[in-house]
Amino acid sequence: MTPVNPPPLDRTSPPQRTDAWRQPAACLSEGVRVRVLRAVHGDQRAAAELLPCLTERQLTGIDPLPTAPAELAPALLREYRAEIRALPDDTRLLLLLAAADQYPVSTDAFLRAVIAARLDTRCLDAAEAAGIAHAGAGGVAFRDAWTRIAAYETGTPADRRDVHRLLARVLRGEGETPSRSWHRGAGALGPSGRLSAELSAAADRAADTGRLSVARTLAERAAALCPDPAGQRRLTARAADCAWRSGDGDRARRLAATAADDALSGVLALRAGNATEAFDALLIGAGTATPTTSDRGTLPSVPSVPSVPSVPSVPSVPPLTPPTPATHLLARATEAAIYTGDLRRLREAARVAGRLGVVAPGTLGGLVAAFDGRYADARDLLKAAAGRCGPGGDPTVLIHAAIAALLLGDHTRAATATVRAAASARARGTPVTVPQAMEFRAYADFWTGRPRAGEAAATDALWQAHATGQDNGACHLQAALAMFAALTGDADVCRERAATARSYALARGLGLPAALAQWALAFLDLSSGRFAAAAARLRALAAFGPGHGHRAIRHLATPHYVEAAVRTGDTRVARVAHADYDRWAGTVLSPDDLALSARCRALLAPGEEAVDHYRTALDLHSRGTRDFERARTELLFGSALRRLRRRTEARDRLHSALEAFDSFGAPHCATQARTELRALGTPAAPARTVPDSPTVTLTAQQLLVARMAADGATNREIAARLALSPRTIDHHLRGVFTRLGIRSRIELVRLLAESDEPESG
């Protein structure tokens, strides 16, 4: 039986709708639903057949889905095989040859094999008449993926071996060694150490050129042919790693279950399991790693940097030491500690690094130093890590550069590093890394006031995370989407996203998304004028331990906590929180952090004393990138000036804040600015009139819902696709209709069609 790969990450061709699939699909989590459709090549008939066969653990995403075709859609395969058996023998042989040439490794040797075997392609006319396949310039095009699988499986084992051997004989061109090796291995009768070694070498070559799906197939076949049990486990682990990095999470988890590899288990648990267990497995793997380059890719280590003056420029970066598996695994352990929020355990990782004689990644050393209160050391280490964000670099190094830049308050560099990480991952054929990069891009988009772009990117990354089996990353993105919804005033979406993220995060000890979701709810309260509720949420966030909260999120949320505490008259704890925040800001010298610290000082200062602090904050904001927080500073400054009866300057500040909030699409904050202007007795500018184009008027989430509705999807179908409730979708559509000034879906279809038309002239 041939292994079957899932299709590429592509959503351009929506699957055919089937009533038998739609109803049960609505009860699945978004992650399981996306993975089911991907496993069955988007065929909803196959998906409907698969669902009743899944266990409870598979339906809830705990266990991986099946990967063998006979387990995925046996009835559909029987139906298609019956169609193919009705064809003439010569036609079936040509279809078998074409199927073997295309899947699971595309080798482009069909026409050469036909010529070598002197086969008559006119026999394909019967397949074309039956609507099963047709001949084209490049070979045979099957009706769909399941027809191709059925064409292969209809052949006898002997016939399959024969066509593979034929294809191997004609593959003699330069660069065709992996393809030839695959067909030689597929045509083998039984175990063969020689063929296993050949396939293993071919897998290495395919992986080196970014063809990880091919490498996985070759390594898996090499394991099947290997006569040595230890060699089988090693090759299976390599196949699992290639499957994971190529985005096939279900296959990776199934293969890893038989590989008994601590490092591999740690990587999978980091992205789809319990991150605390991942940390332990990764440290064990680092301690037992061999000093040669890892098959799983490497993360170059970041040497310690000497103490440098406290200036905002990035220190020169020392040369890289040779990458090792241990360094790579220590970087993953650092990520595990970041996700759990248990930063104390980073000391364990640092001790392991010292014992092994390897230099820890800069983010690891920087976080340990920050946790110990050695802020100057933390700054230097993080600046060195953030400086490694050049184009074309290793995706993991770039993600760590982004994390370091975020901690330093350098959001422009963080955004650049994440974009480059995603681009590098795509270029290297490792789509599994793309959503992880976008997780941290979301922070930069939020701080710099780009909610629409950030929401659109995070929504796309959420789908990718689910499709590749990265449920922990999906949880983090859900929390980020809750934050964007808080900024844009979508209260129902914010609460639903936050509840989904927290429920998943708390069950798996993921302190980072749990804390971010809590912060989103607090920010929603703060921007809506519910200051006591915001203060209570942020106070609780400060008390949460690892697995429930996160020290870095608590630190980032300090300016909002100070604002909420001052509004409720409880400044004692806020002063303590601000003191630590001010110490960090004064060490890293980020203009944005210094500006927010000055704003906190203004909020905590009495009367006239606050004015100078606000002016200092705005001056620092002008040199930073957090445009949204600058607008909030102007709002707070305008409010303070109003209370001091400085009406003219107050009006100018409030109008400036209002204009910014309107441009950001932050209606709750804009309402606060209008309320302050009314208190001044100044007519506030009305809410912005609705532009003609829906792409300008609507938030990214509203536009996504609107397009689905215009395509004919029901509220329940849209809810199922976006992992939201039908009630929330109804709320979205009512908001869409209100913003666009329409009353029906017919008008919605027309408006969207008009907005998509290119302008004439």
C-alpha cells in the first residue's frame, strides 16, 4: 500500500460541499476540522466517511489522525477501484504507471517509461471516456487525488513492483538520484541493507534541497527496508522530523511514537502537547546529543558578548561558533520556557549548556539575566540576539531575534525578523515554522497600531498552525486575535477568542497565551471605561504563576495596569510595578518604553506635576514606533489638561488622539476621546463616515465573514470555519450591514463585487 501525503497548504479551491460532512464538522474544533479536510485532500465525501471511524481522542485532537488511504476513506476507495477494474487491462496498466510516477514522489518519468516499454497511450481513451483521467502534454491527469490512489491500489503487488522498476530504469538524468532511489526501494521484495542505505542517502540530498516531503517518503521507505532494528528507529525518527518540518503533523506524530527519540518528542510536545514535558524532553535530548550536526537542523549558538555602554545601538556581533544539536535543542527548550512562563527553569537550561561546554542562545542567556534582575547583562545578550536578523538567515535564529527585539521594545526590528523568518522558512521548504514567526509578529502589529493588517496575518497563520498540527501555536494566535479584537472594539469576538485560548492554555500549562488572553480582556475593559474590572484582571495576572500567567506579559501590561489602578484610586501596587518597569526602560533605553514609563509617572503624579511628565512621554513617543500608545498618551494628557482647565491645549491633544483612534479602527478609545471633548464643551468630530470600499470600512475579521457570506456560506458554516459561535457570526454580519449601510446579503454581494473591480482609466 502506498503512503499518501496530505496536499500542500492551499485554500484556493474550496472542497465540494456535502451535507453528511457539514453537520458533524460544526461540532469539531477548528484544528481537527482543518486537519481532517487536509488529510482527505479536501474531499468532503471522504471526510464524512472518516469522522465516524475516529476515536474520541482523535476527534478532540489529542491523538494523530490516520494517514493510510484504507483507513481514511475505505468505502470511497472501493467505489473508485470498482470503476478502474471495469477498464481494459492495458488502460489499467497505464493508469498504474502514471499513479506510481506521481505519488507519493513526483518523478516526471511517465512518458519516458511509456516509450521504453513501448506502451500504447491510445489505451487511455477508455479512461477519458469514463471520466477517470485524461492524457495531457506532461502525462496523465487524474480526476482527483483519490482516483489516483485507487489507480495505484488496484494493481497487484507484482504489477506495482514492475512499474516502479521500469520508472527506476528510465530515471538517469542529473539530479534524479532521489527519484530513482525511491522507485528502486518501492520495487524491492523485502528488507535490504543496501537499498536502505541508498534511500537514506537520497533522503539526505532531498532534505538538503528543501524537499522535505520527498525526504520523509525516502526515509520512511528506508526504515521499512532496513534489517537492523536500531537503524529502523533512527530512520523512522528522521522521517518523522522531515514530516513535521514539511507541515505533516499527524504523520510526524505517528512516526515519532515508534521512534523513541527524546529530542523529537520534545519538539512535537513544544508545538502540540504539554510544553512543560517538552522542556524536560528537550533538555534530556540536549544532554545526550552527539557533537555532530543534527539531522533535524541546527540553531547557531550566540556567544556571550562583553559589557558595552548603555546605548540604543546594537553591539557588534561576534562570529558564530559551529552549530550543534545541543545548541538547537537548548533553543527549543528556551521556547518551551517562554510558552509555559516558567522562566526559572531557564536556569536549568543554562546549567546544561555549561555542563556540555556550549554557549547558550542569546535569548536564553538574556532571559536568565532578566529574571535574575541583571538588566544590563540581559540588555547586552538580547541586543546581540536581536542583531541576527539579516535576510536569508536560519528561521529559528530569526524568530529568536524577533523575541529578543520585542523584549527590548524594538518593534520595527521584531517585525522585520518575523517577516524574514517566514520567508526563509518558505524558501527552505519548512512551512511548519511560518505560523510560529507570525505569532510574534502579532505583538509588533498590536503595539504599532496595525490591527487590520495584524488581524488578517494572524487569522491566516491560525489556519496554517491548525493545518500543520501546531495546536499550541494556534492557541497563542487565538490570544493574539483576542487582543486585536479588544483594540478594534469587537467585544464578543474578544471574549470568545480569549475564552478559547485560556481554556486550551490552562489545560496544557501554556502561560504565555493564557496571560495574553487575560491582558486582552483587561484592555477591552480599560478601553471601554471599566477601570475596576481592568485593574482586577491585571492584578490577577500579576499573581498567576507559570502555566497560568507570564512575567513578560505582566511586565508589558504594566502601563495599562498603572492607568487602571490610578483610575480606581489604588496606586500602591501600581507604584511598585512601575518602579521595576522604569528600571528596565532605563536600562534598554527604548524610546517607547521610556515614553510609557514617563506616562506612568504622569498618572501617578499630582496635578500640575504631571504635565511635564506627559510632555516628556510625547517627546519620547515621537522617536518610537508605538503609535497606538502615543494616541493613548495624548488622550490621557488631554484629560489631565481638561481637569487643570487648560482648555485650548486639551482640545488639541484630544482631537489628535481622536483622529489617531479613528485611523486605527479603535472605536472604544475614540469614544473616550469624544467623551472628553464633550466634557470640554467642544463639539467632537462625528464618527468617520463610511467609505465606499468595504475593504477600508470593515475590520479584517468582518471582511472575512462578509466574503464568506457573499459566497453563500450560512452563519453556521462560517462559524465552523472560523472557530466562532453562530451568535458571534450574526453579530459580525449585523456590524457589517450597519457599517456598509445595507440590509441584505444581495446588497453585500453587489458591494463586494464592485469593490473587487479594478478602477477604470
